[in-house]
Amino acid sequence: MPSRLALVRRPGPRLAEGLVTHLDRQPVDPALALHQWETYVQVLRDHGWRTTEVAPADDCPDAVFVEDTMVVFRNVALLARSGAESRRPELPAAREAAAALGCSLNAVRAPGTLDGGDVLKVGDTVYVGRGCRTNAEGVRQLRAAFEPLGARVVAVPHRRVLHLKSAVTALPDGTVIGYLPFVEDPSVFPQFRPVLEEAGAHVVLLGGDALLMAASAPRTARLFTRLGYRPVPVDISEFEKREGCVTCLSVRLRDLVEDPGRR
Ligand SMILES: NC(=O)NCCC[C@H](N)C(=O)O
């Protein structure tokens, strides 16, 4: 049976040293970060997701942003190779976790680079950002991995944000939402709706009409309510200070057909 599984990874002791590219470095409160992370995980569970913790990588400040370690399409996990070298040691335990869930494994190989945050799936369309973390060879390898499985891969160059999903994600009906100052060419997306807050561009589809989103985008939450959705705001301020958003704190596996023997 297809099920809702999510990989998560608790924040480590070095979170404050996490990378920042487009932001000024602000102090992070580790206790608050842990509390926010626990709340985020609880929201997933409350909406029927089974969460699996990837083993901590406490030497890796950015390990909590587990989304960047892989892209899962159908039963295949394509292990990423981050454009940020300091993030590559996050991979081994993420690989083990994906294997334990029964994913078939593939991996981006040098000279390819790819961060999971650059990949937005909308149905069978896989948008892949080509930017500071994902290079053309990474895009080529993602295409080679997923097109044979039925994906339509669309490359989206970007220069203004860390990852494609820093700028755009998608609503349950497939409408791509984005904060226009960060979206270079909205015409790439067949249906596009602008939002007025940067953090409003990020949603995790919890199932049905429920949208997990950052508490820092209240005006966008009201817009989603008017559109008939049910926003579930979570405060992720400590992760936003390290350029994270709601998507990057989990890897959602929606299409995985579980082997009951592995539970
Ligand atoms: N998918 C994501 O949005 N990941 C956020 C990663 C933030 C981390 N500080 C980084 O720069 O890699």
C-alpha cells in the first residue's frame, strides 16, 4: 500500500554554524530550535505521517535540513551530492535510512552536484533548479534516473535563492506558488500564483486540504484559507535563520510501496 512516510533528522549541537548564503548570520537558540523541530515532527504525525529519524550527524551543522540529502521518485531514492562540500558527510546515514525503508538507491556522482531542495515534484513533473547547489551534470543525472520511471524533468535556472524550493512550491491542485522577487520566470509553470511573503512560498502538503507552512507568513495563510485550504502554521524561526524552510526539515515519501515485512 502506498503510505505516508517522512524522514526527519533532529538538529545537532552545531546548528548555529550552519551555512548562510543570502542572509546575515543571526544567533540561533538551540533549545528553541529543538522545540520547533519537535513540534514540526508532531504536526506530521498528527496528520497521519509515519516519521523515521535519520541517525544524527552531529559534526554536520546543516544535517537537520534532511530534504537536501535525496530525492525520492516512486520507489527510487536518488542520493544527492551537495553543491556545498561541508554537507556531503550527511549522506551515509541518510542512505541507510532510505535503504531501510525499502527504496532502490541511485546516487548523483561527481562531477554532478544536486541538493534535494532544488527539486519540486508536481505529479509526474519534476522541476529541478539549476543554481548554486545543483549543476548541469546533476540535472542530467536526475533526468537519467527518473525519466525512465515516467517523470517529466524540467530544468529551472535560478540565481536569486539558495534552492528552487526557496522560491516556489506547489499547492495540492498543482498550482505553483512563489514569491515573485525570487522567481525569475513564472511562465515555466503552467499554473502559477504569487504570494506576498517570502516564507509563504513554502508549503508541505500534509494530505487533504492541510498545508504545513511557516508561522512567519500569516498573510499567505489567510490567502490559503480563502482558497479553501487549511493552513497549519509552525514556528521555524531558528531554521529560517539558517536559510531553511518547512520543506527542508523532512523528506516525504508518498509513492513508496512498502514491504510489510520491513515494518
Ligand atoms: N532544502 C532547503 O531549503 N535546505 C536549506 C538548507 C540550509 C542550509 N543552511 C544550507 O545552506 O545548506
